[in-house]
Amino acid sequence: MLDNTFLKVAQSIRDIKKTEVILPIARKSALVTPFLLGEHEVLKTAILSPQNYDRELIKVLHKHQVIVDKDDEGVISDEVKLEYDDFVSKISNIDKIMLLWACYRSTYDNIGVRKIECPKCKTEAKYKITLDELIQEDSLLIWDNEEIPFYEYNYIIEAEYDEYKYIFESRIPTIKKYNQILGMIPIDKIKENLESNNVLSRSEELSMLTSKIIIQKNGEDIAETNKMQEILVFYNTALPSSVSEEFQHKYNQRFEKYLPKLYTMLSCSDLECGEEIRYDVDIETEFFRRVLLGREFVEEEL
């Protein structure tokens, strides 16, 4: 018979390490608890399918977070667990990155040791990077439209191409949209992307940002689609480069400011140099690699 007293004590210890995090696009705060052994094993098994891996990760993040309200003095007054459907459709993928940072912090405290070269004197040294130091004053920007939640907000981008015009309906992607895009990418392509320190290629990322495309000729609509698969194929095979650059430029002007900036400033190990080195971290890629490659990937000795 199981010792319920033992399990209660063990579970209470498990929940000691909580991290509070701001979800800047959803305009909410959350408390996040650490990953557990069984969840890590499930993620490692699911990694053969990018979509399944991300889906399992979403389940874990949903399980480990609660949305919190605070009173005027900043004390937590209420905790709410979002329904899963609301979690994936009303929390942005940007917010998911911050939940992952919080879970990673609660679980590991640091991302391990990195060899980093000074861009000025080229001296290479090892640095241990903690999760706390990645949050800087300019790391987060809160969604600035209090009237319209991000998941109802569409941003129209137009780009001319001779007598043609491309009209893009764009938005900040939800957790659900990101998972749907991953379901269209084979694992070999994901591994190839990771060699460039990204989970998605540029065409895959643009597909995630787009909900509808209309093509006009001389002011008349001649084609349109809101199908994700068609949009992805379009970005891979039929989008003129100049139009792509115009879309990316205008999208970035509107939304790039909301992307989390997770970085730390390091001092060059050569005291005579004294250069301050900015080291940026893609927390999603870091965690993906840790699950895929194991602890040894990040546990290089100082």
C-alpha cells in the first residue's frame, strides 16, 4: 500500500521552486513549477515528431502554470488554471517562450557552460549562463492594445510586384498556430534548421505569421488562400524575394518589438581588453537541444 504521507511530503517539496513570469502579449502573470522526470522522458520520446514534441511540451507547460491576479500591493490574490483550449488559442507563442523560460529556470537554474569568443580581441573563454541573468530591462514589452486581444488583431501588409499586389493578413501567432506549422515539417528539416540555431526556417516562420493571402492584378482579386499548407508551399516555392523582404520589413516594424530579448552581458576574460560581450539566447532552441542531446550538451566543465 502506498504511503500517502510520503507522497504528500514529496509533492509539497516538488512545488517549492516556483517562478513567476510575465506573459507580455496575453497581458497576464503566471506561476510556473519545474519539469518532472516522467515529463522529460515523454518529451524525449516524442522528439521524433516535431509536432508531437511541441504538443507534449504544450501539455507540460499547461500543467505547470497557473495565471495569477494581484491586488494593489502586488500580493497574489487569485490563481486560475486556464482550460487547455483557451491556453493554446489565447496565449501567444511569444508567451509560450516566457513560460518555457520560467519552467527551465525552475528546473535547472542555468543553461550550462558556453565557450564564447570576444569579438574584439578574439579571446575565447567559458562562461556559466544562469536563467535569471537573461532577463534585462528591455527583455519584455507588453502588448499595447488594451481594447483588442492579440488573437483578434489582424495587421494588413501590402506589397507591390509590377501590376500585381500581394495582400497579407498577419498577426502574432498563438501556441496552436505554431504547433500546426511544426506538423508540416519533417524532423530532418528541423535538425537542419537547428544547425542555424533556429527551430523554423524563414519560410516556415513567415507561414506562421500569416493567416491569409490575397493576390490582386490591376486592383482585382485573382487568387486568395487561408489554408496553412498552401501558404507554406507558397512561401517555399512561389513568393518573389522582393515581396518577401517587404512583408518581413513591415511585419517587423509592427511586431518585432514584442519578441523577448533574452541575453546577458559578459566581460572579456582578458582584463586588458575589457570588452563587454552581449550573448543572446534562444531559450526554445536551448531546451530542445537539451531534450534531444541530453545533459552532456550543456554540462561542459569550467
